[in-house]
Amino acid sequence: MDFTAQQIALLIDGKVEGNPDTVVSAFGKLEEAGPGQLGFLANPKYEEYLYSTQASVVIVSDTFQLTKAVTPTLIRVQDAYSSFALLLTEYAKMVKANLSGIEQPAFIHATARIGENVFIGAFSYIGKNVVIGNNAKVYQQVYLGENVIIDEGASLSPGVKIHHDCVVGKNVCIHAGAVIGGDGFGFAPQPDGTFKKIPQIGNVVIEDNVEIGANTAIDRATIGSTIIKAGAKLDNLIQIAHNVEVGSNTVIAAQAGISGSTKIGNSVMIGGQAGIVGHIHIADGSKINAQSGVAKSIKIANSIVTGSPAFNYNDALRSQILSRNLPDLEKRIKNLEETIQNLKKEITGIEK
């Protein structure tokens, strides 16, 4: 698809600097882009490439000052990164909009209800009483169990598995291999040392505009719902246990794990490989550093924690500084001890 610089500027509320009729048909990294491609400059570290790039159009900040002449047509915007992201989003929508219909072979139960302009890829399984909303995209080899609801505009990448009774909201994006609604990890210890499985009869509810990364697992609740609230973003390879609640606009990086019944607040940021124990609360706006182990509730909003067990970020930094200085402190203590001993000897000699 071809677009002029002027058309792009209208979409992202930008101002063209150069030829408004310059045409682009693809995206490219600034340092690698060629003619007919669109790039962007958001990080000053890449400024040098602006003066050598072969890109036809480049999005830049409206405050950016040129130090040399440039070849591309520029589009000046308030935030170059956000504007480029918006373009990618709209482009992806246009590409997906061309997908509709049902590829074969696919199994669709007679009781399933399929909306308008839906795409269902080959080898997908659509179970009993499933509801798929308008403009949803169900790619190849997706499994939807009984009574699953997929709201309009949702996108399920190849190999996604959504078990019975789960609910997926509007414009949710779930990447390949994610498993939604598998059994929660519930077992009761028995007197003979064995474990008896506790039936997991709840479901998973994913609210609107959530994104879930590849191979992430979100377990169904024992009773009630595991809930991912609107706008949350989950990376790849994350484990969300039964009855967890993840707040609105919370972001969780790869390989993090959240144990059962923990409640994560709104706008929380959780770093990669962080681990959070069960049955605790994480206050709104909290930031949990990568590889941290959170063993108790974070009660104060906008707290920053790190370490394992995790504690206040600033205190942790001070502790690290002290740890690095321990060898020097040990030497100073030994010197002080020697000085004190020498003073004692001198005082003893004077007294005699």
C-alpha cells in the first residue's frame, strides 16, 4: 500500500517539511531504510543516521534541530516514537482487515455464533456455544473450548488455546502459544503424603485492550475468575496463577511469575523474572525490579522495590554501596584497633 507524506502527516497530526507528495510503501530502520520506506528518529543516539539514511520519509520530533542538510522528507510531530507506533498500529489493522472468511479444514460447532468479518484459520477448533464477535481474527490451529466468548476486534495468533468458559474482551491481542484457562495449581496434601487435586471450576476474564505475549499461561480460578483488567500488557513466558487479579494498564515483563490469589494494582510495572508470592496485594503504581522476589504486600502506592526478598529500592542501593566498601571498612577497623592498642600501651607506660 502506498501513502504520501501528506496523508501520513494527517493521520499522526504532523507537519510536513519537504515534498508532501513523497510516496512510501514500507517501514524501515533509520540506519537500514531504503527509497520508498518510512523511518523515525526518537533516540538522539541515532541522529547520525538521519543524515545518511536512504529513507524517503522520516518522522522526527517538532523540537529536533537539524545540524546538516537531509535528503528525506520530514514529518514533525510532538512525540516521534508514539506517532510511529500509531502508524504501525493502523497499518496492522489495515492488513488484518483484509482477512476474513473460514479456511479449511476447520471445525466449528453448530451452536457457535460467528460475527461479521471474522477470520478463522485452518485447523482451528471452535467448540460448543462459542461466541466470536465482529472483526475478530482467529488464526490457524487456535483452540476455543465450550462457552468461550471472544469479543469484537480480538486477535488470537496461531496455536492459542483458550479453555472452556473463558472470556476475552474487545481488541485483545493474544500471541502464539499462549494458554488461557488451564487448571490452576491446586492440590490438597493427604495424611499419606500424597496430594489430591482440587477441581478448578472458575474461569479467566480478560478485559478490553489487553495484550498477552507468546507462551504465557494464565490459569483458571478455583472458584470465581482470574482477571486481567483493561489495558494490561503481558510479555512472553509469564505465569499467572489461579484467582490472580492484574490491574488496569499494568505491564509485566518476560518470565515473571505471580502466585495464586495475589492482587496486582493498576499501572504497576513488574520486571523480567520477578517472582511474587500468593495472597498478597501490590499497591497501584508500584515498580518491581527485574529478578526481585516479593514475599509480602506492598501497601504504599508508587513504591519501588528490588532484591530477593524485595525491599525499598533506595535502601537496597545504599546496602549495595556498603557491601562494596566492606573490605575497605575492615582495613580501617583493624587500623583503629591497632591504634587503640598502641594508645593503651602508651597510657600504661606513663602510669608506671
